[in-house]
Amino acid sequence: MRIAVTYEDGKIFQHFGHTEEFKVYEVEDGKVVSAEVIGSNGTGHGALAGLLSGKGIDVLICGGIGGGAQAALEECGIELCAGAQGDADEAVAAYLRGELVNTGANCDHHGEGHSCGEGHSCGEHGDGECGGECGEDCGEGGCGGCHEQPSIEGENVGKICRVHYRGTFDDGTQFDSSYDRGEPLEFTCGAGMMIRGFDAAVAKMKVGEKVDVRLMPEDAYGEADPRAIITVEIARMPGAENLSVGQQVYLQNAYGQPVPVKVTAMTDTEITFDANHEMAGKVLNFLIELVEVRDK
């Protein structure tokens, strides 16, 4: 079996359509026997799916991915495990242990939507180091997948749009830019692939137009949910004593799905995890340029 992971500096790269590298793992008898990093050598979701198929890939582990890319992978017979974050090697190990669950099309990158439904209690397992029961309510943050959004209106709804964008915080700090990557972002407008405010802006734009939008949390990644922050006794999670503040690991919700969380605090006896999306509660500013619109 051959497993590919969207890859950058040891981590799972969160933009499938823009990944420049994949780390490919050769697996025999449930164990990794070799690994190599390869270039993407292509642009667009279909090209990447074809590249992976040509390399004999059986499974793709990635972060954010859209519906079109998911369909392309299905056509190539490649199993998808989306919604993963953190260390690439550990994600593969978690997959081989049966701990990773595909969240499906989630498009989890700046400009794309990510949220959850109801609160779930975390089950056992984390990133391979943590175990034990964590019967706390994780709230709505960071559990993978996309929630349903109110319909978007505009002449571009239902069409494939290619946009360049630059995202900044109110202090001017840039958090993402398709201009820097040199490749526009492609998505189906109004299909729920994007955060609502971004999608709504593009829906009414003309090709060649540039707009500046300022999105409040409710039109972006939502408010940070205090219920998504949980504190657990380290004694209840064997291996948790080896974690450190700032580290990202996985817990498991009541449905067996991996929940990416960040360690935010730790004492000799307790550890605190935050399952909120990293952009939750933040005001986001986007410069958006509509490059192309075409029918599906």
C-alpha cells in the first residue's frame, strides 16, 4: 500500500489544490518501510489526482479539500482521509492504527469554510501518545467537516470561480495570499466550499473586479466557543505527560472521528486542549480579485 500526504516542513499542508509536495509512504504488513518526498508537478485538483494515481497511491491524507478534488480522487480509486492536521508521520501512524476518519470535502484553509455541528464528547486516543477517557464536552470547535450555510445569491452562484486573494488581520498582518503562491484559488461559488462572507462577495463580482471585504467572525470562522476548551487530568490520559504547550494532537469524538486540538496549558496534574479553529473569533480582511468564471 502507498499512502500520500500533502506535505510542508514535516506537517500536513492544508491546501490540497496548492500543495507543492507530497510525502509518499510505502507500507507493508501495516508498517511503514520507506518514505520519500515528491513534487506535485501539476496544478489544479484534477492534475494532482492524476499525479497520485500515476504514482500508484492508494490513500491520500490531507487537510482541506473541496468536492471537485474529492470526486477526482474517487475516479482514480484513491481513498481519501481529509481533515487531518499536524505531523505528517504521526498522521500516517494514526491511519494505520485505524484512528483517522475521513471528514470528506471540508476545504479547511484561509478563505474556505470549517465548522462543526453539535458538541461531542471526546473519546480515547490522541496523536498516538494520548489515551484514556475524556468525558468532557468539546463544543462546536474544530471537529471537522462543514456546516450548512444560508444560500448565497448572485450571478456567479453555481459556477466555477478562480480568484486571487490576500488575507490580513486588522493590524495589517498578512495570514494568507494566493498572490504569493502564484496560483488563483478555484472553487464552486455558493456550494459551501468557502466561508460565507468570502463566498457572498465573489457571488456578485465581475471578472477583473477587485473588492475589499471585512468579515466579522459570524461570516468567517465563527466565534471561539468556550465549550471547545477542555481541561483533563493527565492521569486519565496516559502519555499526555509527554506533550507540551502549543503542540497539536488528536482526540476522538463520540463518533470515532479525530478532533484536532491544541495544547494551550499544562500543569503537573492537568492539561488543557482547545478544539476551536485557529481563526475562530477573528475579524478577517480580504482583497479579492475575480480572475475567471465558467460553468461547471
